[in-house]
Amino acid sequence: MTFMKNALVIDNYIGGQWKPPGNRERLESMNPANKREVVGYVANSNGFELNEAVYAAETARLQWRKKTGAERGQLLVRTAELLESRLDEIGETMCREMGKTFAEAKGETARGAAILRYYAGEGMRKIGDVIPSSDADAFLFTTRVPLGVVGVISPWNFPVAIPIWKIAPALIYGNTVVWKPAVETAVTAAAVMQCFHDAGFPEGAVNMIVGSGAVIGNGMANHPGIHGITFTGSNAVGKQVGQAALARGAKYQLEMGGKNPIIIAGDADLDLAVDAVISGGLRSTGQKCTATSRVIVEKSIYDLFKTKLLEKVATLKVGNGMDASVWLGPCANEKQLETVLRYIQKGKEEGAVLLFGGTRPEGSALSDGFYITPAVFDRVESRMSIAQEEIFGPVLALIEAKDFEDAISLANDTAYGLSASIYTKNIGNVLSFVQNMEAGLIRVNAETAGVELQAPFGGMKQSSSHSREQGQAAIEFFTSVKTVFIKP
């Protein structure tokens, strides 16, 4: 990493070295809070660099595989220590590059360190089972072996936590990695990559290549040297990645969109429910796959809940995330802002009533950023675009349910099935929700966003390829089972 006019110049990290792209092309990474500020000039790589990275990973994989789980875990712990020592630096870079508040950015970086420590311990767990054989003289058991070279494609909304919860298990189970971060947050990614380098990982064990999804992402999905690919991002791109991997027989894992509901039952604590809706739906400017986007409220308390929600939303301060008093930062880039504004307009055109926000904030201090005030829609019907399509912005759609049974039906009325939550004091409601809700992550009296790092994470329906990330479940994707029959 070098500097150019006070902005970082980000190269690729291949075989233990930082290398500029052969074509010398660069893309600008902008500060969404101030589009006049360039945070970094990042590599716009091509297929040549991708081949070089895959070759480096392939060359390193036999040496890496031979290391014990304890040895690999020690390097993950060292990386965690480096992340923690650079918490403020990486947090500020993330805030400047993608817009989330400084406090959120530091929290995400700390989570990345915790994930590394967790998987360091996984290196000492069992990797197989002894199975009784029908042959009295035979020994029958299973063991797990790494896939080989794993491709990691990560998004811009969680530029530290998401890649780490893919890279850490890939490494601990003996794979080598080629990582493609989002161009929009490649400066943050480079800071993370530097921690892996400084921790002393062998050359080629972890590689980072920066470039467009059309070139590098598509190239990774189709590359014969990549044995497994794990992707987080949009449904459209995820399906392309999965189809390409399937066509050549590679293992793939997709985590994609969500249209996550929260049900507010008639007996709910409304103050707690309002806080959960605001935190789950608007924190990180709504740019989370698990963000609350559909707020389904029983008719008996609908008006009271709406009043309380609007009162609280009106207090949220929009601005630069480096300001400690700011609650809501900008959209991550101009394209995302335009998408949010387009959905707000579509919501109005389809008959929903915009009760609050949904506009560019006034004032010269915010004119150079991709800011938008949080939007709250009333009279939303399940057929509407804002109730069916992922917006990835600070937009809440209020939907009135006739009763609890209707609320469950409305919550399931979507192609997605990532996360869902409910606020209620009734154990019967809880049991019905857990049994009938079609989502991979279920939360009771908690917001839709968030899952503990030691627990499996993934969606149902169109939200996922139905494998699970995080926790001990990660071993299912990053390894293959080998069955061994021994007879003397």
C-alpha cells in the first residue's frame, strides 16, 4: 500500500507480496459522506492477476494442509491480535469508505477478531468419527479433508466481518484462499489483508485480488483451479456464481438477499418493539441482508405502535459517521442511493403512504454526501414492490395484520427466507412463530438483524443455497468427508 495525493493506493496481495495490476488501471474508492474525497485508488485487475493468485494458492496448499490445526490456529489468533491493535485505524477507514458510523465500524472489526479467535479453537476439534463395521476384523472411520483452493467473494456492507467469517474457517480446515473484496471497500479489505500478512501466514495461503465482479468474480466462479467458492451478495449475481460453479463441479455456497419481517403481536411491549424495529431496520442505513424491512403489526395496536415509531424515528440524526452524535450515516455509494430513492418513488406510485422521510436532507453540510432520511411507509400491501423486493436502505414498510394468524401468513408471503423476528409475551405465539415461520434465522423479542458468531447462519427459499456459515456448521462446506475402511 502506498499513498497518492493523501489517498491510499491499493494493490493485489498475491503469494505474500503486494503487487500492482499489470494493466496499471485504478478505480476510485469514494467517501460516501463526501464524494469529493477519494479514500483510495484500488486495482482494477484482470484475468492474468486472477490466474497468478490461484497459482499461488495452489502452490501453497500442500504445505498449508500439512500444518496441524493448532499451528493454523496460532496464526489466526495472531491476526486477531493485530486487528484489535488497529481497531481505531480500521474502523475509521471503514467509516470513511462505506459510511457506517465509527462506533459500528469498530464493533464490526472487533467481531472480526472474535471470529478469528473462535475458529482458532476449531482447529483442535475432532474431524471424524469411528463407525462400527460389519466385518469384525476391519476398522471403519471417517475423516474430513480440505477442499483445496477456496474462492471468497465478499460484499461492501460488512467489509471486515463477512470476509473473515469465510476466510477463517477456510484456513483452519486446511484450505488456501483467493479473496475478492468489493471494489467499494477495497481499502478496508487491504487493511485486513495486511493483518494476515503481518501475522506470518505462509506465502500463498491467503491472497487478495481486487477488480470488478464481471471480470474477477465471474472469473473465480469459472476458474478450474478453484475447488470451492463462497459468495455473499445479490440474488442475481449469486445465481450466476452458483450456476458457473455447478457447471464445472465445484462446491459453492451462496448467501443472498432478504426481505425480513418483524411481527408485533397485540400483547407486545411496544417501546421495546419500536427500538428493535429502528435498530434492525435503520442501523447501518438499512444496508444489511438481515435488516428489518417489513413491520407487520396486529390491528389492535397498529395506530399506537405507528405513533411511537414515528416519534422515535424523528429523533435520529443523519450525518457523517465520524461524528459521534450521528446515528445514521450515508448510503454506501451513489448507485445505492439512487436505488433507495427509486423504491421510495415506486412505493408512492403503488399506493403506499409515505409518513416520514425518504428525502435528501437539506443543508450544505450534507450536500456532498449520499444521504437520505429514513423512510416510513404506511398502508403497505403485500403485493407492493417495497414489500417484496430487497431495497438495502433505510426504508420501513408498515403492514397491518387482522390477527396473529394473518401476521404469520403475511410474514411468509415473500420469495426470501433469511431472518424473521417477533415481539410477544405469549408462549403460544412464540411456538407458532418458530414452527411456521419460513426463515433460517428466528429471533424472539429481538431485532431481525444479528446472529452470534458461534451459531449457524443462513437462509431458506431464495435467500441461500441452503448451506450454513459460521459456528461449527462451517466445516460442512469447507471440507469433504472421506470414509476409510481398513482391513489388516
